[in-house]
Amino acid sequence: MIVRGDSAGNIQPTRHRIGRRDLFRYGAVAGAAAVIVPTSSAPAQADERRQPLPAPKPIPGGIQLPGGPTLHVFPPGPPTVTLPHTGVQLQGLDVEPNVMTDFAGFSALAFHVGTATGGDGTHYLLETDIRAYQGTYVAANGERKHGSFAFV
């Protein structure tokens, strides 16, 4: 559901609704926009730095969208926590935060929940899943690479 606020800051729901299926569908598109940046300390040629690294192999399993694709992602965290706007329940403290397999490195994860105000003064409910990774991975083509990744 889209919510809007009036000039006094009162948040009111509008008649525009976004279903959970659409939310995941558009979230999957946004999540697919991962950035892969080479992080090697060795000097690279100018042309090599401009080329994206090969994509990593996705982690098996994930969230199956009804009638849609599988999102190769698990929401780690206490299973007693349910995100308020999407209703997604976190899947436990031992859940893999990575979205790729054959990865050795560091990862950071943040869920943000709150409100946001658009440039036109419209108020929105906000819920994000942002992840960042840096390390060595085996690409889908079998190459071993080192890079930094962002998942939004």
C-alpha cells in the first residue's frame, strides 16, 4: 500500500496498492542490479577496469515467488522478527547472508524500516534489504575472481 502524508505530517493510506507479488517482482529487478567492482591491489590496465567482472554463481534455494522465479536470497535474523511493511519473516541466525556460492570474504547486511519523504513532499513507508560483499568467488564461467559487490 502506498501511503501519503498531508502538510501537517499525518500519514494517510491512498487507494493505490502494491501487492506482495509486485513488491517482490520489482525488488528482484532492483536486486538484480548488483555491482561488481575489481578490488585487486595489482595495477590493472585502463580497459580492464572498465569491464565488469563475470557474474558469480547464485546460492542454491531462496525465496520462491508464486508463479515466478526463485530469488537466491535468504533474510537472516531472529525468526521472531517480521518486517512490518512486506510481512517477510526473518529466517534465523544461522541463515546464509550471501547471495552467491563459492565465496570467501566479508559481508555486511542491513534492514532499514521507517518512512521517507519524496521531493514533492509525499511520505512513503520504507523497507530495504541492503548487502555488501568483498572477497574471492568462483564465477558462473568457472573463473576465480576477487571483487566487491552490492545488493540493493
